[in-house]
Amino acid sequence: AAAVSIGLSPAAHGMLPRGPIELVRHFSSACDAKLQAELVSKADEFESLEVKNRLVLAMQTRLRMLEPYVATWPQALALKAQPTNVSESLSDAHALASLLLDACGAGARAPIAPAAIDAHLKCASLAAVYGAAELYMLTDKSPGFSDTWLFVEREVGALHSLVSLNPAAAIGSVFQRRS
């Protein structure tokens, strides 16, 4: 899918030394760049929104880029999850989460944890929500992925509520053991 989207033959993936993961990473990177450009172009619109609405809109914008490829995206995720690709995949997820955090604006910069882990905790939380939404989207059969958009709104709302109520409790709940 990625080869075709950039005007190459579907056989092009075989020309890459590391195989199809390079196409997946290229496609994801291009989507991230497109998201960043869109966020910059809509900066004035975003400024008037609450932090959680900025995040919902940014996540939905990024997820919409996968819509044409949702039938084959599980294969891309399988490639990302291979042991030889996990390190780069996590790095890519962190970069996307950082982009999503930037989309939230200055309101999301308030610390919720000690400075040494604050940004990492926020990025990990955003990456988890985005990753869950991506997986949810793969099984969503609702018209126009409406259930996915509701899922994103619900999960971002839950994350926002958790942090808004008590940042210290939010940190504790992340590390709390579940039985």
C-alpha cells in the first residue's frame, strides 16, 4: 500500500534492503509530516479549543490517514512488532506522541510528574491511547469509523479527567498493580 501511495509498483518493496518495513516506516513518517503541516496550518483554530479537544482532533486527523489502508494495516503492524523492528517502531511512536503533545499547546505543558519523567509519561500515555485507537479502528465496522472516533473521544476524555483530578493519583494509577 505504501509503495503504491508514493507512485511505485507494488513490487518495489523487494528493492529495499530491510524489506517492507522500510515502506511502512516511510508511510508513517509521511503521515506524521502531513499531520504536522496540517496542525501548523490550523494553529489559529486549535488555539480556541480546549486541550482535550485539540488532542482528539489531532488523533482523528492522523487516524484518518490510515482509512484507505485499514484492510492491510494489520500487516504493517505485524512488521512493526517484529523483534528486529521494535526499537524503531517505539521511536516512531514516541515521535508521533510528541507531535500529538505539541498539538495540545501550552496547556498540556503543566507538569504532572517530576521533571525528569514528565514528558516521557505524557508521551507514553498519548502513544498508548493512539495505539489503542489504531487497533480499535482495524476492527471497526461502523459507518465512517464513527465508533473509532467515539473511542478516541472517550479515551482522551478519561486521560484528561485522570490528570485533571489529581496528577499524583494519575501517576500512582499508572504504576499500580492490577490483580
